[in-house]
Amino acid sequence: MGRARSIRTAVVHAGRGDLRELGLHAPPIDRSSTYPLSDLRRATADLEAMAQGEHPTESPVYGRLHNPTVARFEQGVAELEGAEDAVAFGSGMAAITATLLAAGASEGHVAALRPLYGGTDHLLSSGLLGSRVTWTTPEKVSVDVGPDTALVLVETPSNPLLDLVDIAALVADAGDVPVLVDNTFATPILQQPLRHGAAWALHSATKFLGGHGDVLAGVVACDAERAAALRRVRVATGALLDPDAAALLHRSLPTLALRVQAAQEGATDLAARLAAHPAVTWVRHPSRPGADPQGLMGRQQAGPGAVLAFEVDGGHDAAAAVMAAVRLITPAVSLGATDTLIEHPAGLTHRVVAAEALTESGVTPGTLRLSVGIEDPADLWEDLAAALDAATQRR
Ligand SMILES: *Cc1c(COP(=O)(O)O)cnc(C)c1O
């Protein structure tokens, strides 16, 4: 066997395997909501296949059941995650909901590790899906899972404080219970959870996969059997990704490796500068000394990533003043775009998380989260340093 291709090459060609045969260079966009049927018997057979979560052999029949543009993007993500298949949804939350439903979590048990994305935490704690939830830790997971546990849910690096969890160790401790890893922060460029035994690698594709702040989507990479279960849920609940969104996402894949590389270099640089600033009490980024006590960098995650968190001395008001003072950096929720975004987890993304849980995970009123883009870090630092100085002087 030849050497494995670099991820930088893989992103460029992912999901494009059928284009040459079609006589195309760019993936085509199919916006059909319905399809002319040439043969009733074959259409019925295709409907039956899709009801089982399989791809149609001739016609998608109806737009909610299958879309070729979406399928091509899914194929690309599957290749990058080292998965048999992937299934795409209209948002990250739709993807998480479908995975919980497909795993049988509704009316069943879920073991989840905090901190999680605020929306995921809320979905689980609200009881909306009827799941019984145990908030667990890597130390306790082996005793917190039982015969009725549908899945273990984890984010690594976590949102918003960038804690790292050993996926392989978690999978071992979960025993027969499948593990869902939200891989949004790492992207398949830095981490491929299935290679460490996870059953599903999930993305809010709204973030780094889309990468330009102009599309909402979610995608789950997994084995063929789990993908079929996800498609059955997607057909039933109507959560298929829009084909135009899929085309934007597929267009973004070729630059994913370059974007993540440039952004994490910027984040590493800014994390060091922030740590030395007198108005900053702490900085959380996997590049910082002591941030990776388990030695996961290299073994599980190829780089520290592009998101960091820090605490401004002076609490909520100082954090608000920094957000108000930045000019080049945009005060906004979300992350993973080409431009740098700053937000306040306690007041915005993690507002729906129970106050004790937020405090316990280390999110303080002065905590800010920075999603570093691909700008020159020197320009970003000029903006951030000026904002920190303005915020500090105000007090
Ligand atoms: C944004 C985000 C989600 C939710 O995705 P949407 O596309 O906003 O629905 C889930 N997990 C993580 C880690 C996220 O950052």
C-alpha cells in the first residue's frame, strides 16, 4: 500500500469522486423538490430503500427524502472523518437531536459530560426528548452507564473552556455504550474521533466546516448502520440539509485545512500575548502550559485549535467593555469563521446552562471566548490590546 494522503490534499478532493464521470469540475446543485418518475415499480423500490435509510438507486422521488448535492457533501465529510458514511442536517442542533433519537435516547438514558455547548446542555436538561440524563465525568462514566444507556455524549475540546477529554479512555470506560463526540471545535483536520473508538463524530457545520459565517448546518459521521438509522430519523422529522447550503459547505471544504492551520497559529499567538497582559487573569487554550496534562496533543489532537477563552479582571462589566471596544474583531456569538469573533459565554451562548453547572465548569462573569480567524495575529492583537486597555482604564 502507498502512503496515506495528507489531510490537506484530502479536503480538496473530498466528495468529488463522481464528478469526472459526470463531466463536471464543480459539484452541481440540485434544487428539485420532486422528481419525474420514469417507472412506478422502481420509484416504489426507491421509496422503500429510503424508508430503510438507504440511498435511492434511481430517483430521490421527493426532496425531503434525499438530495444528491447534500449526499456529495456527506461523502466528503465521511472521507475526512475516516467514516463509512455521514448524514447532514439543517443545523448542528438538528444533528444532535437526530442522533439522540436514532440511538434511542428518547425515553432512555444519556450520560453526558459537562461543559457542553449551551444548546446541547439545554436540550438534555429541558427533558424535551424525554431522556433521563446523568451528568458524568471521565472518572465516573464507567459507573454512570447502565444497560439502558443509549449513548455517552462529550465535547473535546469543550465549549467554552477548551478542556480536553481522552476519547479512547472514555470509549473503554463506556464499555458497550456508544460514544458521541461533538467534534465541532477540533474539525477533522485536528481530530478524528472514530479512529479513537467513538461511534459518531458530530459537527455544527455552521462553524469551521462552513467557515465563512454564511450557512447553518450539522453533520454526523459514523458507520453505515448508524447512518441508515440517522437517515430514517431525518426522513421522518424533515431535517434534511438544504442543497444550496450543502453546496456552500462543499465549496468550503478545500480550504478547511489551510483555514484551521492559519487560525490556530493566530490563536496560539494571541493566547500567549493575553496571558502576559496585566488585565487578564487566566487564558484557556490547549497551547498553554499545563493545558494538556494527559498528553493528548499529538496522540489525539493534532493541534490546539482556533478557539480560546480568557478572563478579564473586573468581571462582567470589564468583559462587556472589552466587547464594546473591539473594532476589527466582531462582538458576536458563533465561531469558526474566517474573521475573529468575541463573545461572553455566561451572558450569551451558555445563558441557558444552569448557573451552578456553569460556575462548576469554570465560566465566570469575566470570561470571554475568542474564535480566532485567519487575519494577521499582529492586527488582531493591536485591536484586542487597545480594547483591554480601554476596559481597564474605565474602572
Ligand atoms: C454551534 C454549536 C452547536 C450547535 O450547532 P448549530 O449549527 O448552531 O445548531 C453544537 N455544538 C457545538 C460545539 C457548537 O459550537
